[in-house]
Amino acid sequence: MGVQGFNGGSTIDPAQTVRLAKLAETLGYRSWWTTEHVVLPSPKVPPSPVEPTTPILDPLVHLGFVAAVTSRLELATGVLILPQRNPVVLAKQVATLDVLSGGRFTLGVGAGYLEPELAAVGVPLADRGRRTDEYLDAMTALWSAAPSFQGRYASFANVDAHPKPSGVRIVVGGHSAGALRRAVSRGHGWLGIGSPEELAGNLARLATAADQVERPAHLGKLEINVLPTTSLDVEVLRRYEDLGTDQVVVNSGQGLDERSMEHLIGLKPA
């Protein structure tokens, strides 16, 4: 089980972050996930998830802070909006966080969906999916022994960057057809949102995507991570498990605090 979202809202105080991160590790939570919005539409307009005054810390800086006060907790972006980032700079940041965390970092990415946010960083909404695919390929190339990449949005040759990450895992978030194909073709894992019934439908769509694109053997079995949208009890968690869920990730926006963290971790089916 993992937790998500403590880098935003009312839980951004440094002392509170330390307390919650250490508690999550002590209780036996597997992972700590962040959310991301660089900017938000002001005034709020659909489909923006929160008010523009909601504080959201940069996920990579926040995870570096959490890495320093934990030793076992897996750290993940869930998700980082990839087309808003320079892939060469991001590859360095990912490698740095991988080294400083002792190999505990997972890069969760999404293509984004807020047009005002993407426009603010100069990225057209229409090509965000193509950028996401290409940026993943460019970063993977930069982490290789002989970096070279030629694409529409990123190109480099005769350069290198060290240290190399020890083996960063890629998780792809989203429910669109493009996101599901991206998870199959480029991700070690997938991050979805929904009830057990919605998960069942998305798993069927993932199976369809697997018939459409090739999955490289080195990626192994696709890990299924789910942010539940329903109240959790032992039976609900068992339903997720029976569907093949590898990890349930609980969002802090669902009232997660010290007491509920202890309660939820005790619900895990035997």
C-alpha cells in the first residue's frame, strides 16, 4: 500500500512531512507518491482539480527531502507532467534522486490535461502525447552507455551524463487509449484511478492495448497501481487484489492522517 499527495494542500509543512514520512515507513507502507501542477488556472475552471491558491510543492524537490529522512520507503511521482519538463534536465534530476535515495525512486509520468498549465510553459495541448512518448525515449537514451537521440522535440549527440541511475522504474498514469498504449510499450507499471469495477474495465482496455503495441521483454510484467475512489475496507481491498492490483495508493485528499494511516495499513488482506 502507498500514500499520495502529501506534497500539496495542508501537509506541506517540513516538520509535518518528516513526521508523516517516518510514520508511513514505520507502519509498513510501501511507497510515497507525489502529485504535480506547476501552475493552475485562475480563476478555477473545469477540469482543474483544485483552487489556484492550493499550495503544491515541486515533486522532485519534495521527494529529495523525504529521501533524506527515510531509508526504505519507495519514492514516486504520481504523476509528473512530462511534456512540461525538459527531458535532458529531467534525466539528470531523476538520476540524482535515484542516487541520493539509494535506488528507491520511481518516475511516474502523465501527459497532462490542463490547457492553461501547458500553455504557460509553451507546450501545445495537442502534441502532449507525442512529446511524452518522445521524452521517455530521450531520457532512456541518455541513461544508456552511449547517449544519442534524434527526435522532433529532443535531439542530442556527442554528450554524456553521469551518474547513471541504477535502474529507474517508469510508471505511466492515465486512462486514455494513448496512455494505456504508453504503459504497455514504455512502462514498468501503470497508475490508474477508480473503483474495482472501473479497474476491471481499464484492465480490459490494457489487454486491448497489449494487442496493439509491442512490450519490450526487459520491462517485465506490467505492475498495476490504483488510486481508489471508494471507501476502503478489507472486502474492497480484496476485490482490488483479486483483479491483479499490485498496489493500492491512498490519496491524502481523502482525509488521510496519522490515525487513518494506521487504520488503513491494518486492513490489508492476509
